[in-house]
Amino acid sequence: MNQMNQTQEPLQNSTLILVLGILSILTCCCYGVIGIILGIVTIVLAQKATAIYAENPEIYTGFQNVKIGKILAIIGLILSVLYLLATVWAIMTFGWETIQDQEAMQEKIQEMMNQ
């Protein structure tokens, strides 16, 4: 058993996958674009790390980071897509100039609510 513990090594990119998964959630409000990119990159890296881990699970540590990072990336991807869709809807509904002017935006929203 001691010999097995000495030969274990960290799974490549396991910490990076976790960090990118967290960042995909934190950046979902950047019009959704950055969160989508980070989410996709994280999922691809997690799939590669999972394949490596599946070949020899006894020699790697850090697979928990990969699993958590992948889950966070999926959540970040979903939130980013929803935010992007909401942004596109708002631009199509109100126009870019209205979105940039807070008072005009409030007026448009009140008009929509009163209809």
C-alpha cells in the first residue's frame, strides 16, 4: 500500500479545470461570451483528463477536482447561454441605444408593463 501511495501523481490539469469551471460561472455576466468560451474549454479538458484517469485510476490523484470543475463548467455554460440569449432579446426588443440609456430603458420597461 505504501508503494502505491508513493507512485501516485496529480492528474494533469485537475486544478486548472477546477479554476476554469469557477471562472465560467463568474464570467457569465460578461454578455455570456467569456463564460461560454471558458465552459467549453473546461469541458474539453475535463473529458481528456477523465479519459487519462480511466486508464489507470490508481496512479492519479485530483480526479475530484476534475469532476467538480466539469459540473461548474456546465452550470457556467448554461448561465452564460441564458445571459447571452437575454442580451440578444433585449437588444432586439429595445435597441442598443435604449439599453445604453438607463432612463430610456426604464421608460420602455414601464410601457411594456402597462400594456
